[in-house]
Amino acid sequence: TGYITLDDGYGNTGSCKSAITYIDGDAGILRYRGIPIEDIAGRSSFVEAAWLVIFGKLPTVQDRNRFSDLLTENSMMNENMRKHFDGFPTAAPPMAILSAMINTLSAHEPAVWSAHDDESIERAAAVLLSKARTIAAAAYKSSIGEPIVYPRYDVKYVENFLHMMFSVPYREYKPSKTAVKALNLFLLLHADHEQNCSTSTVRMVASSQANMFASCSAGVCALWGPLHGGANVAVIEMLERIRESGMDVKEYVRKVKNREDGVKLMGFGHRVYRNFDPRSKILRAAAEDLLEEMHVTDPLLDLGRELADAALSDDYFIERKLYPNVDFYSGIILRAIGLPVDMFTVMFAIGRMPGWIANWKEIHDDPKGRIYRPRQVYIGPTDVQWKPRSER
Ligand code: CMC
């Protein structure tokens, strides 16, 4: 195949130039727009981090107020969109609903995504961020057969999401400050992570000049798989399986090493981090604080800790430089807040939305951008004769 170089899984291919997120995988460094993640975590809200990721600098008070107003104004779904929910079966996976409904936004809001000046792009970003949250909560309500709850106009982004998730007609849900803080942290730690599978997907779609909403709905689909965003569900399922079977964690580690039943240690390993995942460090501490503040004990946190310690002292994991990633502890936080397991990957999607939008925008803003069109190494036959049906 001549000049084509194969890089299986793109382990060593830079697919683009980007000024959004910096990662040094050997040193465990993650920065959004040059600011270390440790400085953003606990100081900024998710919305502030989102604006930083998308627009390249910390928002001024004016930026922040304007963007908050845009989020509030655009929090309601188009009333016609609610009809789509009637078509989904009860118990449909919320990720299936989210990806379909974000694409549906393109149909309901063409005026929003078809304008290309800076003001319109900020509006489109706010529409997507705000409505993705409303759709996510509605997907959950629909999946449990409860009526969809309208957003409020007097509470912030995360509170509003929890309100739409957990309020019922006879009782308004008021989340605790601790839960709101923890969810803000969870979301902002997911806000961007350079060219992961879903973000590369968004850029691929965006490179054809597809609109922001269509590009980001492709990102939701890519995120769903268990090797990517679906890992936060897979971790909890793995911990539950271990607990129910009464298996010793060392026994599970042995199974992983021997690839018995094809099991992996979910929530471990990363293509880029070869030392530690800084998000996982922050989330482990946050999970411990959260459970303590909420006076909750979760046997899965203890089991997770034990499993991580057993793996981290095992040669298999040491040699391969496998460490807990962002998905290892995040599920413990989401469980403590009361979110059901099938919403975990949806939460990741809401968190990653700023990164997808920022990457879409980077492509959109580049006048010299070329369509993404990787090559392949063809390995099939080259000289096959066509035969009439009677001879096949
Ligand atoms: N458990 C057991 N062995 C593993 C694991 C694991 N979690 N991860 C990697 N390995 C082994 C892998 O089998 C290979 O061994 P060998 O050299 O003997 O064939 C070696 O480590 C190198 O791994 P790789 O498969 O080349 O790594 P990759 O960069 O292609 O895949 C990964 C990265 C994250 C998909 C992988 O580590 C994995 O499947 N982890 C579990 C799923 C998971 O937690 N995903 C979330 C990733 S972080 C957030 C996100 O992207 O959503």
C-alpha cells in the first residue's frame, strides 16, 4: 500500500492542532486552556469551566451573566420535542434517547445552528448545554414512566438538573449543597480531554461542516461504549458482581490477569496517562468527602479502594502502567447523589458537552480546515471475478 502508514487505534497520530486541552500523560498533568485541573476543581462551577473550555479564557462577570441568562432562557425543550418522548418505549436506555434527541434539536432549532457569527455561536452553545441537561432529565423520567418536569428559572445549572430529575408533581426536590458541589465537580472534571474517541468523532463530523448539534450527537453515540464513557457503568456493575459473588478482590485481579471470561479491570488503564489520572485522584478524595458529609456508607467504595490497592501492587498492572482512570470513582459519587446507574454515561455526556462544542468551534473557526479523511491499509482480496447467481 505504498506510502500509507498504519497506526492501529491512532496511538501515535496527531489528528489536529488544538489549543483547548493539554495533557502530559507521563506526569499526570491535565490543563484546560492552560489552567491546571486542580486549580479549576472546587473553585469554578461547571458552567464557568464550560465557558473557559469553549471560549478560551475565564469568563468576566459580564460574560458569566450573559451566558447564565442564555442558559436560563434556553432551558426549556421545544414543546413539540416532548412528543418524541411518547415514541420511546419505557425502559429505553437514556443514552439512546439522549443521542436521538440531541440530533432532533437540529430539526427543531435550525435558526440557532445555521448562523455563524460569534454571538450566534455563543447562543448555540448555551442552547445545546442547557437543553442537553433538560433532555437528559426527561430521558430519565421517560425511562421510568413518570411525567417530564419543566425547568425552573430561579436556580443554577446543576440544581435545575437535579430538580428535573427528582421532583414529582406532589413534591419539589431540593438537593443538598453537598450534592450540588459534588455534581459540579464531576461535570467539570469531564469537560474536555483532548482527542478521545467521542471528541475525535465530533471533529470528524464537524470537518464536513456539519452543524454543532449534529456533530455533538455523534459524540454521544461514540461515548456510549464500555471502553469509553460506558466504563462508569461497567465499574459499578463489576463491583456489584464481585460483592454479590463474595469473591476476594485478589481472586478478581487473578481472573483479569488470566483474561478469564475476557474480564478487564474496568475503570483502569488509559491510552495517554501512564502514571496516574489526575481526575481520578480528585474524584477519589471527593467521593470520600461526599460520603462522609452525606453520612452515607457505600460498601462499593471500600471494595473499589481494596480492588485498586490490589491491582496497584500487582506486577501485571505495574508493568503495563495501568492506573485507575476517571471512571473508577465517579460512579460512587453519582450513586451517593442518588443517580441511577443507567444515567451515569448520560452524566458523562453532559460533562463532556463543552469539550465537544469547543472542538467543533475550533474546526469551525479555522478557515483553512480540511475535511478529515484517514486512509487505510487494504487487506482484502484484489482480483475476484463476479459470478452469476446460479454459479455462486
Ligand atoms: N484491565 C486489564 N488489562 C488491561 C486493562 C484493563 N482495564 N487496560 C489495558 N490492559 C492491558 C491490555 O490488555 C494490554 O495488555 P497486553 O500488552 O498484554 O496485550 C495492555 O494493558 C495495554 O493496553 P491497551 O489495550 O493497548 O490499551 P489501550 O490504550 O488500547 O486502551 C483503554 C485503553 C482505556 C480502552 C483500556 O485500558 C481499557 O479497556 N480499560 C478499561 C475500560 C475503561 O476503564 N475505560 C475508560 C477509559 S478513561 C475515560 C474514558 O475514555 O471514558
